[in-house]
Amino acid sequence: MNLVAPDSMSDPLVGSAARLAVAEPIVEILSAEKVFANGFRGLAPIDLAVGRGEFVSLIGPSGCGKSTLLKLIANLIEPSDGKILWWRGAFDDVGKDGRQLAFVFQEPTLMPWARVARNVRLPLDFLRVPRAEAEQRVQTALAQVDLLPAARSYPRQLSGGMKMRVSIARAMVTEPDLLLMDEPFGALDEFTRNRLDEDLVRLSWERQLTTVFVTHSIYEAVFLSSRIVVMAANPGRVFTEFTVDEPFPRDENFRDSERFASLCRDLSSVLTEASFASRKVSA
Ligand SMILES: Nc1ncnc2c1ncn2[C@@H]1O[C@H](COP(=O)(O)OP(=O)(O)OP(=O)(O)O)[C@@H](O)[C@H]1O
Ligand SMILES: [Mg+2]
């Protein structure tokens, strides 16, 4: 693990330069900050770039602005100052060939009246993909998450983990280049979460996806990420970041390794520092 010193200990320009030095940036957050309508400063200026094929996790205490940052990247909200670039340009070009963006929320948000296959097809209907091609892509996406047998089921007939897999299939069916996920497995038991993490690591490797993933789980962050951005609160900011130098694809052997345990210990102690810094600044 390659640790960049916490912001409290380093020259902020050095930290900022490190966070922007990626090859082939897909997303560049350039001094973007967020002050909400009620005057609350959710995010202090953030500098962060995510390069092609990276799996970047955002982790930090509750309220540090992880979801806010992800929503900025998804263009669901706008920065109050600074700017964000996608594929080195404005958001207008997102959605064109090679620039597809998909978002997976914490809740699967499925249409209860529609079967699994129809739920997964929804984004293709919005994109006006011809029916036959759409059906084919739905089959492929369902197969990727082992859900072909459930294609004709309704959401109420599925377990929580299966619903989440439908939600992932619905994101994957658009063949995204940039995948944004906000605690997608937070409500699941650890066994199911590990299983889905393994699916995700395989899919993102096979598709060479660029992923930004919000989590509260140290184990999940270490298992999935090529880089972990640790945030602190009051105001929300990047505290430090890690590079996880472990080859992909990863499997349960990595999770069982001493190296994995040691990376988790390192991340845990940095998170304790980030929580402390969050309290200190607000006091
Ligand atoms: N629309 C809004 N108006 C005012 N404040 C907001 C708004 N949205 C979020 N906030 C505040 O901004 C801060 C960051 O919120 P955010 O949801 O990004 O945190 P988070 O890191 O995702 O937390 P959690 O881990 O609990 O999901 C919080 O203090 C929250 O109350
Ligand atoms: Mg959140």
C-alpha cells in the first residue's frame, strides 16, 4: 500500500498534485466544492482525478460528503465553485459512444410491477435500443450476475442480494464506461456482500470499467479498489489516499491473505485519524 500523507501533515499542493496525476483521466474534479442552499458547506474544494480502468473507493465517517461527491460526479448536482470534467470535457458528451455513465444506488429501486428482465431493459428503452438487441443485451447482463433463471420473476420474489444483482445488471446492460456506486451492498449480510464484491471485481476487470464506489466497509474497500480515497468531515474533504498494489482479478485467496489483513489494519488506523480530524475541526 502506498500511503500519501494525511492532509494535516502534508503540503496541500503536493497532495493535490498526487490526486490529479493519473493517466488518461475519465473524471477530473478541479477544486469543486459544494455549499447547499441552506448555507451548509458539504464539501470543501476537492481535487481528484480518476483514470481509465481505476477502481476508486470513497470511504470516511458518516456525513463527510461521499454521496455528495458521487452525485457531483454523476452530474445529479452541480458544484458551487470549481468544475468537473468528464473525458476531459463538459457533461454534454456523456452518453455518447465510449462515454456511458451508470449509477447504482444503495436501494435497488426496482419497478415492483415489472419482471426482472423488464426492469433490466428499462435504460435501453430510454435509449431507444431496438427491441431484439435490447433483449439480447438483457440476457447477457443477467447471465453476468447469475440471474438468468430469475428473468421472469417479480422483484417481490427475490432476496435482497438478488434484487441488488438486478440493479447491477440494469447498470451493466448499458455497457457503462464509468460506473458510480453508492454503498450498493450496505444492507446485505457479509456472505452475500463478499459474493457480490467478487462478481463486481470480475466484471469490472473483464470490462475494464472505471468505477467510483462509496463504502463504509474497510474490507470491501481493500478487496475491490486499486485506490482508496479517505475523506474527513467538517468540512467534507479528501483526507488522504492509498494505492492498493495488488493485481486484478482478485478472489477469495486475496481476502484470506496476510497481506489483505495488513492492508485492512493500515486503512483502519487511517480511518481513525480521519474520524478524529473530523471532530477536531468541528470543535
Ligand atoms: N441537500 C442538502 N442540503 C443541506 N445539507 C445537505 C444536503 N445533502 C447533504 N447534506 C449534508 O452534507 C453532508 C454530507 O452529506 P453526504 O450525504 O454526502 O454524506 P455521506 O458521507 O454520504 O454520509 P453517509 O456515510 O452517512 O451516507 C451531511 O452533513 C449532510 O447532512
Ligand atoms: Mg452517503
